[in-house]
Amino acid sequence: MKNKKFIKFIEFIGFIVLKNSTNSKNIINSINALCFLLSALCSLLFALPSEAKVTGVCSNCHTMHNSQGGQAMATYGADGQPWRGTGNPISFLLRGTCLGCHGMGTANKIVALEGNNIPQVYHTDPSGDLAAGNFAYIIGTKGNGASDRKGHNVIDLGNLDDFLTIPPGQYHDHGIRNTNLTCAGTRGCHGTRNSSSTKYNSLRGAHHGNVEGRLDNPTENYNSYRFLRNVKGLENPGVAKWQNNAPDSHNEYFGATTPLTSACGTCHISEWVPPGVSVMVAKPASGTMSNFCGTCHGNFYTLEGIGNDVSSPFVRHPTDVFLKGTKEYAGYVYYSVIAPVARTTVPAAASDIVQPGTDVIMCLSCHGAHATNFEHLMRWDYKGWPENGQTNGCNVCHTSKN
Ligand code: HEC
Ligand code: HEC
Ligand code: HEC
Ligand code: HEC
Ligand code: HEC
Ligand code: HEC
């Protein structure tokens, strides 16, 4: 049922309940009953994913012939940057490349386009970045100087990573290089990642089907967390969309401690695409954010895994393990947007409470996704501490290591 219908339904029930109440005691009972009904319905309502499809005039985003009055229309994107549409036609008749729409290069992290809001992953907004970070730190148009070590140098940026050629910690060579890493598809992160999916094709239908809210049953790109195939999570809806603003207003990431048994099956699932052809699609079997990062950085995800390397002393920093309720981690009880945790059940709404013994550490507890202002794509200045006088995110969990 759509949200609007739900609200109408609640209003109708409320009307009936109040209308039928004749004396004051009845009214109080009725109001109590109504409140109960409302809260029950609301929690159900918030638990359901809601529509976040692109809407509005087709010509805002598509161009039929890439020509109007003889002028090219496919020109979205930051001025002077390689991803600005050159005027050549783009797949799906789009008016911009992926970064063309998502990297307008303005001072806004969200750009309004006649009824649609486009989340920006390359911008100079002084008020902060969206949850995945900001590619501008790599190029240096924002932050304390350009550096290839600040993030994922997708080729679309036109700025190859001079230090890293393959994904550090890769489990097997799947041909992903600094020379071909891109937004989506075989050599990317978003969308369907089989060996023949192109950047655009891999996202077919995602924008026009997009849902947000609690995404606990990802079956397609449009109902996976941020179009990351098979990843679960809670997409923060409403005004805080795409943002991790405060302890009580943020996305929720999914984590799990379920042992994964088959080595190949940790990252691959056989799918029938198109009917009759079986291909191995790379997608995190457990649906956790860390497992997703592990599809390219497998060795850092302690592959064998969440089965073996689950106890101290660890050989690599663990992910998808509980914050112990008994040790120093027991002191981490108030959610930190500097070093967030993942939840073992996707919650219906963002919570500012951390539960050691239930919540887990993930890659994004320490790292950003696209790029950050810090070396190694860290969420805080790990190398500069303590001279920088800033928060050391390690202490958020290791509370006795100040
Ligand atoms: C705010 C931007 C936006 C608007 C407005 C928009 N589209 Fe799209 N559309 C996209 C993007 C981005 C893609 C390609 C990626 C994807 O499929 O997710 C796309 C893909 C498509 C596709 C191919 C994939 C699919 O879902 O079948 C069709 C067909 C399409 N659009 C038709 C339309 C029509 C018709 C309209 C107007 C009613 C429209 N679009 C309005 C952004 C937009
Ligand atoms: C014509 C403009 C346009 C183009 C081109 C485009 N997008 Fe988008 N994209 C949008 C808009 C508008 C939204 C916001 C939809 C919403 O309101 O949730 C969006 C949302 C997204 C999101 C966030 C989805 C979520 O769960 O909130 C991702 C990820 C994304 N796009 C990736 C891509 C990739 C990858 C490409 C290239 C294959 C691409 N986009 C091309 C307009 C575009
Ligand atoms: C599609 C494969 C792929 C996925 C998925 C992926 N990465 Fe990477 N990652 C790479 C490649 C390739 C490089 C090296 C090139 C570069 O840094 O630009 C890299 C580099 C890095 C670096 C080093 C950055 C630097 O320049 O020092 C970090 C940290 C990192 N990834 C973390 C993550 C995290 C966290 C996730 C999950 C949110 C993730 N990666 C998901 C491919 C991937
Ligand atoms: C750590 C994660 C991970 C594991 C484990 C893993 N793969 Fe992959 N594999 C990937 C990724 C990511 C790709 C790239 C996407 C693609 O091409 O499908 C890939 C690609 C492939 C491809 C396509 C190759 C190509 O060039 O397009 C095959 C075949 C494959 N893997 C087989 C296997 C087999 C067999 C195993 C078990 C021995 C395995 N993989 C284990 C992550 C993994
Ligand atoms: C989100 C919480 C979190 C953050 C942030 C975090 N850790 Fe950890 N760390 C853990 C957990 C949980 C363990 C596993 C402890 C266990 O199960 O005994 C761990 C384990 C370790 C271990 C291994 C301990 C052992 O017994 O083998 C070291 C060393 C460590 N962390 C250092 C760091 C450093 C350095 C940083 C900052 C770069 C950091 N951690 C950030 C949660 C965190
Ligand atoms: C406890 C914090 C923490 C967690 C959790 C964490 N990392 Fe890191 N990562 C770091 C730090 C700090 C560095 C910098 C190098 C170092 O000190 O080892 C780093 C470096 C990296 C690099 C660059 C390695 C290189 O050769 O330059 C990659 C890639 C990476 N991490 C990926 C991941 C992935 C994927 C995960 C989740 C499976 C993850 N990290 C989880 C803190 C963390």
C-alpha cells in the first residue's frame, strides 16, 4: 500500500473512532486505542521500502536525438572536467554520463533538477559530504590537497591512481585495474557485475524502480542498498537522504557474523541472465557492506573467514565480528558518525544506540567509500594523530586506548 493511502486510512479510522465516542471515558479509551493503532501502523509503514523513483519531465534527463536547434544536449557535468558530456550521444539517451549527473561540480551536495534531487559525489559544498564521500578530494578541488591515496580513482575522473594498480588484497585476479575501475558493471561497484555488463546496462531499470527505507530483501539493483547489488541496509529517508548527519540521523549498514562456507560462493552467485545463459555474478553472498568491499579486497575480509579468523589474536583487523560486550568495546554505546557500526538486523529507522554484543565492525567503520580528505580513504586523520589534536576514530571502539 502506498504511503498516501496509509495516511488516508489512518485518518478515516481516527474519524470513525472519535465520532462513535459519546462519553469522555470512551473518548479516552478510544484515543488510547487510536494511539496504539497509529504507532503499530507507523512502525509497519516505516519498515516498508518506499518509492524513490526518478520522476518528471523526460527531457530533463533524456535527449531523443541529442540535438535541439542543432545544438548537442548531452552536456551535463562539471565545467572543464573529463566527465562533462562532450556532446557525443550517451547510452539510454541520457543527457549526462554517470558523473555528468552526479558530478555537476557546484557548491551543492544535492542538486535540484525540476522535481528530482541528484546526489552529488563531486562538489565543493562547505557544509559537508554525502555518506559515500566526495571524489573532489582526489582531484583537490576540495580538501587539503590532491592525492591519489584519498580514494577510489575511477577512470571517469581522468586521474589514474599512480600508486595502486590492482585492488590491494584481491583474492583472485578479475582484471580490475586502476586503468578500468569505474562506477558500475564488471569493473565497477554499482549494478550487476557479471563479466559482460557495461557501465550503463548494468543499471538498467534502477533509477526508474528505486526504493528507499529498509532494504532487507534485495533481489534487484533497484531494491539493493544504493544500487549495490545484493547489499542490505537502511537508506535514510526524508530530509537527511543520502546523509549521515548525526547519531540519530544516518543510514544503517548491514553486518553479519554468519560463517560463509564456500570460497567461490562468498562473492559469486549463479544467475540466469538472460534466460538460458548461466553467468556468475559477483555479489556479496551475505549482503553485508564488508562482504561487498571484500568482493574486490577479499583477503582483507578474512575470507575463510568469517569461519576461521574470528578470535584474538587477529592477523588482520577483523570486520563482521561483534563488538564484544565484555571488553573495552562495552564503552561504545552512543552511535558515532566518525566510526559507525553495522547492524546484524536491518533496523526500521536510524538509532543512536550501539549495542556491544549485537552490533559489528565493518570496513566503513574506518573507511569512506568514494573518497575522503584523508590518506587511505580513512574517515579520520589516522596518520596525523595525535599531533593534529583531532579525534582518533580508533578510540571510539578501543575506549581504553587513549
Ligand atoms: C531525473 C532523471 C530522469 C528522468 C526525469 C527520466 N529518466 Fe529515464 N532514466 C534515467 C537514468 C539515469 C536512466 C539510466 C539508468 C537506469 O536505468 O537506472 C534511465 C533509463 C531509462 C530507460 C531505460 C531503462 C528502463 O528503466 O527501462 C527508459 C526507457 C527511460 N529511462 C524512459 C524515461 C521516460 C519515458 C521518462 C519520462 C517519463 C524518463 N525516463 C524520465 C533518468 C531519468
Ligand atoms: C540524467 C541524470 C542521471 C544520470 C545520467 C545518472 N543518474 Fe544516478 N541518479 C539520478 C537521480 C535524479 C537520482 C536520485 C533518485 C532518488 O531520488 O532517489 C540518482 C540516484 C543514484 C544513486 C543513489 C540511489 C539510491 O539508492 O539512493 C546511485 C547509486 C546512482 N544514481 C548511480 C548512478 C550511476 C552508476 C550512473 C551511471 C550508470 C547514474 N547514476 C547515472 C540521476 C542520474
Ligand atoms: C570493484 C572493485 C572494488 C570494490 C567493490 C571496492 N574496491 Fe577498494 N579499491 C579497488 C581498486 C581497483 C583500488 C586501487 C585503485 C585506487 O585506489 O584508486 C582500491 C583501493 C582501495 C583503498 C586504498 C585507497 C588508496 O588510494 O590508498 C581502500 C582503502 C579501499 N579500496 C577500500 C574499499 C572499501 C572500504 C570498499 C567497500 C566500501 C571497497 N574498497 C570496495 C577496487 C574496489
Ligand atoms: C573475494 C571475492 C571473490 C571470490 C572468493 C571469487 N571471486 Fe570470482 N570474481 C570476483 C569479482 C569481483 C569478479 C569480477 C566481476 C566479474 O567479472 O564477474 C570475479 C570474476 C570471476 C569470473 C569472470 C572472469 C572474467 O574475467 O570476467 C569467473 C569465471 C570467476 N570469478 C570465478 C570464480 C571462481 C571459480 C571462484 C572460486 C574459486 C571465485 N571466482 C571466487 C570476486 C570473487
Ligand atoms: C567500530 C569499532 C572499531 C574501530 C573503529 C576500530 N576497531 Fe580495532 N577492533 C574492533 C573489534 C570489535 C575487534 C575484535 C576484538 C575481539 O573480538 O577480541 C578489534 C580488534 C583490533 C585489534 C586486534 C586485537 C586482538 O586481540 O587481536 C587491534 C590491534 C585493533 N583492533 C586496532 C585498531 C586500530 C589501530 C584502529 C584504528 C585504525 C581500530 N582498531 C579501530 C573494533 C574496532
Ligand atoms: C579498524 C579500521 C579499519 C578497518 C575495519 C578496515 N580498514 Fe582498511 N585500512 C585501515 C588503515 C588504518 C589503513 C592504512 C594502512 C595500514 O595502516 O595498514 C587501511 C588500508 C586499506 C587499504 C589500502 C592497502 C594498501 O596496500 O595501500 C585497503 C584496500 C583497505 N584498507 C581495505 C579495507 C577493506 C576492504 C576493509 C573491510 C573488509 C577494511 N579495509 C577494513 C583501517 C581499517
